[in-house]
Amino acid sequence: MKLGYYPGCSADGSGVEYGLSTRRSAEIFGVDLVELEDWSCCGATSAHNTDKMLSLALPARNLAIAEQAGLNTILAPCAACYNRHRTSEHAIQHQAEMKESIAHIIDMPLQGNTTTISVLEWLDGDIGIEKIKAGVTNPLKGMKAACYYGCLLVRPAEHTGYDDPEDPHSMDRVVEALGARAVDWSHKTECCGAAIATSRPEIGATMIYEIIRAARDAGAECLITACPLCMLNLDMRQAAAAQRFKTSLAMPVYYVTELLAIACGTSTSEVGIHRHFVEARHYLQSLPEKAALLEEEEKKQAAARKATRARTTESEENPTAEKASPAEAAVKESSGQAAKSGDQVDSEAVQKKIDAMVKGWQKNPDKLAARLIGDEERARVLAEVVAADEKKALKMAELMITDMDKAVKAAQAFVTGELKKREKGEA
């Protein structure tokens, strides 16, 4: 299978790991990436801040090259390159006069029948989740990741048109297909600051810090991106952000294609993990131990559920059976004759508390929200958010039973994310 490939300026430079892992991912799934001959820079931020026609003509030239090569689809891994090409496509396809003007400027015939896709659209849509799952030989079980989309992969929706512009899940699906857990968090589409981190480092550092803090508050142990500039900010500039806020971050950051290649059997050195600024190999090396602990806990929970079902079935089949007194039950358990082990009892007890807490969120969300957030208005927002989302209700219930500090942090993250969504909706 042939697919047009636009590497952009970063694939062999600041985002060399992205270029290596994208090509390796293509090899894994039998995709022949055909690099456009004599491609030119898309203009990125510089062009559209300088001249609109230039910002459209630069990527249009690449589209025309693809047409001449008979390539109907182009993969542009860089989020900025993808966004600029999609913007040019939109202008060409919807504005006849603009199309003629652009064709005249680039001095090339231009039909406007080429489509640019992002890495996420390629993996989640074209390759497909089931095929990705089938290719995994080294699952990333034990990994807790925050999928960071940034502001260019899914916006503006009329240009990109793939995934939800406020709450995307395509990267989450890919990451979970690799065996990892993608956390639900508030900053998945917040801007990392882009080039402002260079011109106004104090602003950039704040934006970087807020993203990493939100990921950590949601329980993530690493960040995953699909943009070279986002990687540059979150990885290379993470130390400066930590220094500014007098804290330690040490949050490893990965390209989604790096993790895909590794999960499918590629070594970390082949895709350039050793090139990262924040040490990222040790976390990957810790996953087998984390996976073993997780599997042990899953077995305990499965045993507890099985024991519960067995007791329920016995009760239904023998409704008149004589029940032991509490004293008899206590003696039976203490003498080692109980049906469940101590671990199973503990696990079941915790699960019962979580189930009860979930019901509490369903019946009286305002009361529980007030336990986590003192501000009345923010507590009301939390109650609305959790009551409307079963996954969030379960998450809050689990945290409130197992780690109240994390529950408070997660609650604040949910509220902050919801308020930002509402502000954008009103804008």
C-alpha cells in the first residue's frame, strides 16, 4: 500500500524521533511511504502571520506535486504541517477564484483532489484499532498516559474534520490498543504555547507547567503527543518550567508513533527514545513490574466478583437455607474455613465501598462535590459534570475511597476543564 508522505522540516531535525518512528510504524503495517519529490516548507506559523496568500500557496505547491505523482492522500505527521495543508485544501475546494490565484502563483496545475491526513487519522482510521492490537507483541500494560492533542490536530473542525475538537479520543484509542491506560484529563487540547515559549519564556513556562500538572493530577505518569513543537516544549523546556515553579516534574513525553513501534517489537534505540531531554527509557523499563502488580490486583478483583456471584447464586437456589449467625460466621472465618481469602475479603470490601460511592454520586452529587471543593460555585459545576458522566463518577468514587488527596486534585481538574469548555462555547 502506497501513501504520500510529507515529512516537513522537523522529521530530520528537531523531531527526528518522530520521523524515525513514523517510518518504522509504516513498515510494521506494510505501508510504503512515498516522500513527495522537491517538497517545500508549509510555512507553518511564519507564513500565515505574514501573508495569507503565501500561507496557502506554500502547502498548495506540495498538494500539486502529489497530484502529479498520482497520490490522492498525503500523510503529514507534524500537526502544524497537517493543519496548514488542510487549510489550503479547504480554500482550494471552496473558493474557485482563490484556487485559480494559487495555481497561477505556484505555476502548476491544481485540481484540489488530494487529501492530507494526520498520524492520528492514519492510525485510528486507516490502519485501524483491531489491526494495531493484532500487531502488538510487547504490550504497554501498566502505563498510565495522558494523550495530548494540542490545538492544531483537531481544530478548526471545518478544516481538519477528524475527531472531536474539544474532547478527542483517537489517540486514546490507539494508546489503549497498545495495552496502556489513557487517563481522562482536562488539558488534552490546551495550547502548549508553541513559539511563544521562545519570545515570552515566562508565559510559555506557565503553559507547559499547567499541562504537565493537569496530567499528573489526573493520575498520568507520562504524556503522549503527535506534534514536534508540542514535544519540543513539553520535553526540552520542561526543566525550565519546573525551575520557574520551584518544583520537580520529570514527566516523560513520547510520540504516539514511538510507543506504537515499541509495542510492536521495535527497540527504544531504533526510534530515538535516548534522544529525549527528559529521561524516558526508565519508565518503559518499569512497565513489566507495573503490569505484574496490575495483573495481581485484577486477579484479586476477579476472584472477589466470582465469590460474590457464587454467593448470590447459592442464595437464589436455596432461599430457605438457614443462615449462620454473625458469631458463627466470625468463628468460621477466623478458623480459616471462610470461602474467601483475606485479600479477597479486603478487595471485595473496597469494591463495595466504591459501588456505594458511585450510587452516592448518582443520588446526591451536590453533597459529595461539597466534600471535595469548598467553593460553592465550583462544587456545583463538579456535581453537574460527574452526575452526567458514568466514567467520571466511577473515577471519583474510586479515588475518594482509595486516595482522598488525588480525589480533590481530580475534582479540581474536572471543574477547570469544564469551565474552559463553557468559556469557549460562549466565545
